[in-house]
Amino acid sequence: MTTPRSSQLSRRVAAPIPACAGVGLRSAHHGDALAGPVPVGWLEVHSENYFGAGGPPLRYLETLRDVLPISLHGVGLSLGSTDPLDSEHLRQLKHLIGRVEPGLVSEHLSWSSQGGRYLNDLLPLPYTEATLHHLCDRLNRVQDFLGRTLLIENPAGYLQYREADYSESGFLNELARRSGCGILLDVNNLYVSSHNLHWNAADYLAELDGERVGELHLAGHALRTIDTASLLLDTHAGPVAAPVWQLFRQVLQRFGRRPTLIEWDADLPAWPVLLNEAAKADELLETNDACIA
């Protein structure tokens, strides 16, 4: 399968996101991307960074979306919260979707607000029937308002609730079945959660409904030692670790090719370093095709 390249594109592309590697575009790399050509298949941006009515960032994004597919990845909807849905946030997101025409729109399986106060984190949910009912109701209203199907991303796990009716993969399956949403499988998050919470990643992948997986994420993490225990932190501040590449291979063997994003949000590298990470992902995507054939 040939990987689409920006040099081969001469007109605006709204969708779909191709099943090859893309990179998360951050403001420090706007100039590099605009200088082009960009040797990746697509770009993903954080939705909230482009909620303004105008200005250079939005202008840059509109220029790039004329030659590359764009995916919007949100961090601020707080889908799992008991606070009312933020109508202004939704209005701005809908306006951005109409303006950019993204191939994919995604959010997180988490909550971030309580009593109208927002926390700078993506906090975990209990995987219970009550949570599932609450989340499906909110997700259905969001998807109806936006006129788009959302992909929901598995979180990086640092703790889990004692009460649970589902495993995380089973919860995602049921959420997708009841709401019609898709799944964004963050491979690094799965690796981090498996280490921290003593899960078996192979069992997780065996249970997860691959037909619902519409996108994959790869990112870096860091090891922290607390007393005698080791904790992995999902930092997005370095290259993809070797065991995450290995887990990515397992994901591809089970589910096949999917749009795959390299996320690097902090301690940003030089643009060529980021593109090299995407090239590694593309090589594995293409090798997996050869193995299946």
C-alpha cells in the first residue's frame, strides 16, 4: 500500500484520514510544516488550540488542511463529568469542525471538571453500569449536536476504582456499541496502564472490538520510582519506547492497519526527529501489510 504524501496532493482534503502515520502538529512546528513538503500522511491538532475567531494559528491550519487531511483531538469536553455539558465549548468545536472539515474527531474517556471548575488533568472513571449509562447519554447528545461520530481514547492509568462492572476494554466495547462512537486506541496508554495497574495487554487486545478502532496513538513515557515501586508516566515528552513499538506490532497483527499518530507534546524535538518517528511507524505498518499478504 502506498503511503499518501503531501507532495502528491494539490487540493484541499477533508477526509478520510489514511491508514498511515501522521504527526501531532504543535505551534513550534507551524513554520516547518508550512515550508513543506510534509512527508507524512496527515496531521492532528488539539481542537481547543484553534477555538479563536482568527489569527495566525487558525490561518496556518487552514493552509495546511488544503494539502493534508486533518484530525481534531479534544482534551476539554470532560465527557465523564456530572457537570452540565459546556455549550460554549461545543459551539466552538462545531464551528471549527465546519471550518476545517476534519477526517476524524476524538476525545478522552475521562472527566476534568467539578462544580464548574476545570482541572488540568484527564481523570479516570469507574467502569460501572451507571457510568456507562451516564457517558452514553452525554456522548449521544454531543455526537448529535456536532453531527459527527467521535473516537474515544483509552486513558493512561495510575489508579483504578474498587467497584467495576467491566474491564476497560469491555467498557469501551459497550460504550461503542450503545452510542455508536469509535475507539481511539492509545498504545502507549495501554502499555502505561498495563505496567501501573498490572493488566495483561494481550488480554486487553483480545477483548477489544477491533472493528471499532479508528485510530492509534504512539507516544513517549517516563519512569518514576516512588519508594520501591516503579510508575510509568504518560509524558508525550520523548520518543516512542521500544516496548511500546513491540506492543504496536501486536496491535497491527491483531487489528491491521489504522491511522497512526506520533504524539510529542512537551520537550519538542527538531521537526526531522518527529518525522523520523512517523517513518518508523510507517515502516511497521507496511511490514504488517506484507505479513498479512
